[in-house]
Amino acid sequence: MGLDDKQSTSYQGRQFTVLCQPCECDGDTIEAEAFCETCNEFICSPCLKVHRKLAVSKNHVIKSKDEMPISREKQKDPCTELCSVHHTEIIKFYCEDHNSVGCGDCMVLSHKTCSVKLVSDVSDNYDTCEELVQIKSKTETFLRRIFILPR
């Protein structure tokens, strides 16, 4: 079944199909049936079934097809990873003294006297840090070489 055969959604007079992002990474074009707000990712029914079974993602916030956004939006709160100690809490804090992250419970219990900041505040300059800029540049150069050079 091709893209034209799939049910498409209308938005401002345009027709489009939202594809499952994990499947798309594998080269498959499968229509998304849900949206994981925690991962900020569109997913199909088979991927959703797995997503709900995995310990790391079973507590994620899932929107059904009729509730899901029409495109990926930048997450308002970049903190989405669950704490490995307190499994239902989201990691939101960074301890500068120990160079570690944790949930609110972790920080209250183990880092009372430390210099603790919100991950979102610490990560605001992440996109512009010199190391990341260099990594992006090297990656772009690498990708250009892969697609330009014959195999």
C-alpha cells in the first residue's frame, strides 16, 4: 500500500499523511496512529504496542490519532527522561557539584547542600556550545562525503 492509498489528514486545504517516525528510520512508510508527548514522536499501532510495554516508556503521555498534533512541535519542557531511582519521576535537575542529573526526590534526599539547577536552565545554551557546533559541522561533512562518493 503506497502513501496515496493511506488515509490522509486535511489541514488548511492541504492533504498529508503523518508517518511513524521509528518505522520511517527503517525506511518504512507506515501511518502514525498516536503521538508520544514524552518522546515528541509520531508512532504507528505496532510501535505503540511495544512503547506501552517497555519499562522506560510505559508511563509516557500518549495522544490518540484524533488528539495528536499535525506536526512535531518543539517540546516546551525538554525534561522527559524518567529517573532510574524513582521510576515515576522525571529527571529535571542537574547537580553541578556531582555532575549528575536526577528528579526532585533525588535532589532533596541526596543533594541538599549541592549547587542544583534545572536541566532546562542549564541546557538553554546547549545548541550554541562550541563542542556541539563542531560535532554538527563534522557530521554534515561526513554525510556529504557518504552521499557524494560512489560506493
